[in-house]
Amino acid sequence: MEKIKSRSEIGIFALGGLGEVGKNMYCIDYLEQLFIIDAGILFPDEHLLGVDYVIQDFSYLIENQHRIIGLFITHGHEDHIGGIPFLLKKVKIPKIYASGVTVDLIENKLIEYPELLNSTQIVEFKSHFVFNFKGVDISFVRVNHSIPDSFAIVFKTELGSIVHTGDFKIDLTPVGPGAEYDKLANLGQEGVLCLLADSTNALREGFTSSESQIGKSIKELFSKIEDRIIVATFASNMFRVQQIIEACVECNRHIAIFGRSMEKTIEVGQNVGYIKAPKGTIIDPEEINNYKPNEMCLLCTGSQGEPLAALSRVANGSHRVIKLIPSDTIIFSSSPIPGNQEGVNRTINQLFKNGANVITHSPIADTHTTGHASQGELKLMLTLLKPKYFMPIHGEYRMQRVHADLAIETGVKPENTFIMENGDVLAINDHSARIAGHVQAGDVYIDGTGIGDISTNIIKERKALSEDGMFSLIITIDTKNKNIPLDPQVVSRGFIYMKDSEELTKYFVDETKKFVISEMNKMNLVSLPQIEKSLVTELSRIIYEKTDRKPIVIPIFMDINPEK
């Protein structure tokens, strides 16, 4: 990274969230101060075998932690707060700034890491708060999203204001507090130097449906269903959960909660007042068989087809409490996140096979709306804020590209729009902008609770094992006399079935003996590591010629008579 001119330039870059939906982390670098926005995770797709989460490479933050002022959180979704425990384990963060329900969600997350909870200072802000730092005033603008207490964050400097929208939609009839459009308009009147805006739904034309309309639709749908209802939705969507509870009350149904994350959401939502239910509406999961099917609604996780989530276990018959009844109606009150469609389809197909009625898009009423702005709302945000420079964030490249085009339509000069990649540094001042190099950014894979214990090479090996298997030879060798007294033993896993491939196996064994003896005879002093490396290359070539496959080749040498 080139040196940011300390007083005359502001550096802006992302360590996650550009070219992808998830893993959000953005940094503002000004006057030798580093402000971090969000610390999210990315849920892996199916090619990342055995990986639980993907997080950011924290190398730059570790090197510059003496300059970090704090971590500012826009809202409580996992792709914005899920990486906080991993970040705190590696980087000293003076304070975390968050609001309302987000504070509770972060604290709940840190309860699993007592040492982090005790050493972390969380500052709760409200929409009218202003925090003053050297040359920077940070304020907040409430926006609407699919989780309560979502905010845009404003960094006001003598060079101009940087605005980060967070995730947002324009909802004129929201469930919960309305967005502060007056603040956005005032910012536009004052002048916004640079806008960083959510691009997730930039490909979708028009305007997004209001959350309150979905509430009416759910109630209408519930009134027409006669037997048991199972609803799958995002655990974090408290507004949707509240609307489902209200529909149950109106239709005289009890509701039972399934899934750890859903239980936590209900608990947090009730504590802060976003989720309210008359006494007796929410019952213990173990009590569901005490009621008739038409008196029950089961609310569960698994709307994204996650293999271990409640709905997936219901679908495959492994859930401890819920046993599917053919008359059940399952409502998906969510849309698949990009990359999750295959898992969702698998769950839906299994539910249909078990005789259930599945509703994803109802002809009667919509069961889901997104929390992200469509093109009409993105243009409205751009028109309200009138930024001089524009950087589309939080989205795949195609989403960023379309969002940049929308900005140009609303009056941003084409040369003032910047489609960046993670690590690219945008240096801006009051009259110009430049790309100021690159900081280290990349993916770190989390397997279990470890950080960075899975490298890209391990992912490649897992992929190779899953596709082509493993071929191993245990070779008894006499390096002193340079011969192989016994035939190598072969172990094949996921490559060839040896009982049906005796001739092929014998060919590989013979070629191995021939090659190893030849290599030993070329050496004055036999080097087994060198032979092993050469053998892997040669065997891989031979195997590919014969089978068109590339298993992982693992030779194991046992020297019974080593050279002195």
C-alpha cells in the first residue's frame, strides 16, 4: 500500500465484502487512525469441503493494530458480526460500537468465549449519538433492513463526509422504527464526498416489497391452512418472527421454536421488546404432541438448506422431536442466499417425498421480501446523498458493476465510480481520487474453532480426495543393496476397487518397483525424500494415462537395511 497523505487524503479499503456476498469488513484510514466497519463471516459453498466459515485475512490489522480506533457495527447479521470472536482473538480492538439488539447478539456470541467477553468493551450508541475523534466525527442514520437497529455510518472530516449505508432497503411502511430520511437528505445538502453502498440486490429492478405487506400475506395464508404449519425463516429476522407470532395469535395457534439460533433470537428479541407474544402462545417444543395439528405452528431454522438445521433434520427424518405428518404445510419465508439454492432444493424435494405440502412462492400471497434495496431504492439513496465519489460494496462483481451504472445514471461522473476488490485502497481528498495500491486481503478458512488451520492447499487436497480418491503404496526397501525385497502393498481409497482391478494394480506395482530401483541405481548415496518426490510425479503421470484420474499419491518407504 502506498502511503496515505496524512492530512490531505482518506484511505478506504475492504478486507471482505467486495466480489462476494458476505465476509463484510471495511476500513477508513485517516490521520493515522484506522476505523473498522463490521466483521462478518462468509458461509462456504460446497467446494470448500469441511469448512465451517470463511473470514478475512487480518494480517494488515495485526500489523497496524496500534492505529485502530474501534470496530463500528452496522447491524447484527452474521455476515457483519460473525467474525468478531475470531478478530478479537487476533487483534486488539479498543472498543466495539453497536446499537440495540446488535449489542445483545454480540454479547451472546462472546458468551462462548468468556476471556473475550470480559476483555471487550462494547459501547452502545443510539441514532442521535456523535463520537468525536481526531479530525473525525462519527454519527449514525437509522435505516430499514430485515433486522432491527440497522444503521448507516457517517464519517465527517474536514475533507468531506464518507457515508457507509450498511445493508438497507427503502420501506415506507416498515415493521418497527422508520428510517431517518431527513438525515440522509441533510447529508446530501451538505455534500457527501464518498458513498459506500450495499449492492446485494442491484440486479433486481423496481422497488422491494414492504415488510408489513408480508405480515398481511402470512396472516392470510395461515387462515387458509387447516393442519399443522411449519415455517422456516432466517433466525435473525425478528420482524418476520414477530409477524409469524401475530399470525398464530390471530389464527388461535400455539408456536414452538426449533433451532439454537432461532431460540437465541427469540430470547434477545423478547429482552429488547421487538418480539412480543401473549402468555401461552410460545410453548415448550416437547409439548407439541399435546395439541391438535390445526392448533400448532412450528418455527424453525433451515430455510437455507443447512444440513444440521432443524428443517433439514425434519426432512430426512432425524429430528428428535418433530416427525413429519403428510398433512403438514411447510412455508419457506425466505429466499436462498446465492450459493445455497442446491441445499434448499434438496430439502424441498425430501419434504415433498415425505408427503408434505411445501410453499416457497404462494399464489395466494408473498411469504418473503428481501431486506436489501432494489434498483429504484438504490437510485433514491444516490439521489438523496448526491456523492462526489461512489464505491459499490457488499456484492458480487456483477452487482457492483450494475450499481456503479445506476450511480452514473443519477449524476455521479463515470471516472468517480470505483469498482474495487478486497485489499484495493482508494485514496480520496476534496478534489481528486486515486488507487493507492493494495493491502493484504484474502480468505481464511475456519474448521471447528481454529483460525487459519486450513490452507488453500488443504482445500485442494480435500477436493482431490473427494473427486479422485487416494492411492498409497507401502514400499519395503533395502537402500544398502538397492533393491526391493517384497512387492509394495497397495491401499486405494475412492480411486479403484482393487478386487476388480488386480491387473491394473499389478501394473502400478511393477512400474513402481522398476522406477524406484532405477532411481536408487542412479545415486551414490540413496536419498529417500528425493525418490519419494520423483515417484509421486511419475506415478501420477502413469495413473492419469491409464485411468484419466488424478488421485492423491502417497508412497511410504520402510528401509530394512539403510546405508551407513
